[in-house]
Amino acid sequence: MIAIVHHPDYVAPAPARSTYQWNKNGLIRDLLHCEGERIDWHEPQASPVEWLEAVHDPDYVAEVLEERMPPEKTRRIGFPVTAQVARRSQAVAGGTYLAARIAMAQGFAANSAGGSHHALHSTGAGYCVFNDLAVAAHRIAEERLAERILIVDCDVHQGDGTASLLAGRSDIATYSIHAEKNFPARKAQSTLDIALPDGTGDDAYLAALSDSLTPMIDMFAPDLILYQAGVDPFAGDRLGRLSLTLDGLVRRDRWIAHAAIARRVPLASVVGGGYGIDALEVARRHVATILTLGSAFEKHWLQGERGFLPLGRSGRGVEIPTITKT
């Protein structure tokens, strides 16, 4: 079975004047429901405020949760932060954390939302409110469940917020492969950035990915990978500048899965970016990623006599926290 983390608050009504496709997460949920008993559903708890404040400015966290976002920050985010948006953002951060915990127990789990990699210390940006990747990675490290966490960001846009929030840490590394000329105009410094020219296609993309990420994984030796699996490198994406085919996205995700499996590193994925006129088509791209990753782990993840072998180089097994199944 493929573990999927989903919360009802992921599906929020669209705020006024928003161009973001708010129905995307509901469509992802519906398409995954069509997979029937193959999917193992989990519902997260909302991220506690103190987890958010550990990576974000407490004043900014309060602005979000109390619905008093200044106009300039609203413009940077791209939509008004309503009570529903605030609840969704808090739930998504909790969902990425839960997906990481489940992955460390079972090999793989996917959050059906998340990947808000543009959210910065004191503001959101680019449709991102709270940086769920940074929140989850910081919390996992604080709980000493993993000695080294690698965030692999394959969204077409650079993960500038994640890079800046986690800069200088020895226990968390960030990798971003993205379109060089795409948003944001001012890039941050990830542990490793791979900037690609416009129009990069399947073979060149996959060569750049494998040539750069393979040595990074082997050198950093992570105990956990958080994978920002944006599907906006697709050639037909409304906000992308790369030229991957649907088959190229599948090859990318299969390579990521096998790179983790070969090194017995658990992997948790988040949805990331994907944009287009047809929201159902975009949702299908995201679901294809989740199923590609999940299928690889179902087929290849090694099992011991009493289930999954203990994970992490500390040799410590990880139990799934108390959760609610939907």
C-alpha cells in the first residue's frame, strides 16, 4: 500500500482575486481515491504554532493566524490570507512532518499537498505561506529522529525560501534543480543549485540531475530525503520554462525513488508546483508522480523478518506517531 497524508483543510475555497488553482488538491485526493485499497490514508494534526515559529518570524506567524496580513505581503503571496488559508497552511506543515515520520517507518509516504518552498522568514511569497519543508525538516532534526536530512527540490522554480531558512546548517542540506531564468528573480544559495537553460528536455535534465545529485547523496549520506516533486518542469506547464515530457517526469521520479532505495534512505514527497488551464490535467501529473514513487518503493524496498528494517545510520527504528486515518 502507498501511504498518503491528507487533511480536509487542504481543500480550501479560493480567496478573492486569486489566480492559484485551489481545486487542485481536491482533484488529487479524488484521483487517489480511485486507486481504492492500494492507498493507505492518514490525516495529520495541524502544525503547532511553536513549530512554525522555529523557522518563521513569530510576528509573521501571528499575521497569518490572526488574518492581519499587510498588503505588501499579500501581494508577495499572491492571494489574501483568510481563516481557511491559514488553517490550510498550518495543516500542510503538519502533513509534511507526518509524511516524513511515516516514511521513516515504512520507506515512503506522500503528502497530498505541500512544497511551499518560496515562504521566507518573515513573509510568504509565490503562493507559499508557511514553508512546510523547512518546518518538517527542522522538527525531525530537533527530535533527533534523523542525523542528516536532504531536501531535494525538483520544482521548476528555485527553492529560495527553503535554502534561506536552512542556510548554514550541517544537519540539513538543500538541493534545487530549476529553470535559471524563472521565478524568483533573486535566487538564494542552496547547498547545491543546478540552474538549467530554458527549453531543457528529458535527456539533458536527467543527465544534469543524476550527475549532480548522485555525488551529493553519497557525500552527505542522508537519513531522510524530503522530495519537492513539482511537476511544473513539464513542457506544457503555464509557469514553467523547461520542456520535460510526461514520460520525462516519470523517469525523473523513478530515478529519485531508486536513488533513495539503493541507499536505503526513506523518502517523503510533497506536491510542489504544477500549473495549467485544466486543473484535472495538472492533478493527474501530480498523482502520476505519487504513484511512480510509491510503486517503486512497493516493489523494491527491502524487508526484514519482522517487517521494515530499522532506518537511519543511527540504527534507531522510528515509530509512526499517533495519527487519524480517514
